[in-house]
Amino acid sequence: LAPEAHAWVTHQISDGHNRESVLAASGHVVRGDDGPKLALDALDASVAFEGLSVRYLDTMPPATGVGGLAKFTQTTVAIAVATGKLDALAIGPASVRIVYPPAAHIAIQAATRGPLTSLLDVLAHEPIALRERVALPSAGVAGTATTRVRLAFPLPGPPKPGKLGLRAHATVADAT
């Protein structure tokens, strides 16, 4: 149904396991010159998962221990993430939405909390490369950060820095 979304999921997600799956589908047979084919009329599916490793961008560190619930329809995948880690940052809650057709797009909204050093380390990776754009120390930093971040970009292909749809808000406490 959605080759770009399927390719992203199968290439970017590893590890973990499925706790529960539910599938409801209906369709009908269409007779054509090439013989009969199945046409999908409706799809409603869900997958509860835990322990996934997700490489949301190829150049960024993966989110690990990801758990939640994914719901599938003929045009969208909506994922509610309850738990996960990004370096030493706790992830959650978070949502991921993949919309297709005609062209697949992904939107990610996530809350994180944890050491400021971990946040800076994650943001140092391409395509964000924050330390290349802003003079930030790489050692001797302490404190905690609570963030809300949003990414939105087309699939397939690696997004460029200006095409990430990046929006973020962070609250830093006890910084030194």
C-alpha cells in the first residue's frame, strides 16, 4: 500500500518484539486484463511493541528500548510511543505519524528529559550539527534538560538541515 513508508519502517527499525497484533481488512476481487486482483477496501490494524531500536535519521543516534502502540489504516500509520531512550535521555510521550499516498511524509513529536550533556551530544550529529553552528562547550557541562521536539519531513531519502521541519523547546535546570 505504501512502499516508502514500508521501506522506512523496515530499514529504520530493528530489535524488540511485538506484544500483540490485531488486523481487520476487507476487500474485493477486481477482474482485469491481467487476471483477478485483490483490491483493499478497508484496513484497521494495530501492533503493540516494546524494545525497538529506531534510527529516525540515519546520521543521528538511535532511540532504544522504544515501546508503544502503532495503528495502521489505508493512508496512515499513527504511533504512540510510551517509553524509550535516546542516549541518556528518557523519551516519552511521543507520537509518530506517517501519511501516504501519494507521497509519504513523517511527523515526529517527542518529549525528552535527562542530562544536558546527552542532549548536546545528540544535537551534535548531522544534520543538526549544533556545535558547528553555535559555540558550545563539549566538556564540563552539567544540568538537566526537558525538551519538546518536532520533526517533519518527506520520505524517502535523507532530509537536509533546512528540510527537517525541526521545532524544539528546551527547559534547562541546574546548568553549569
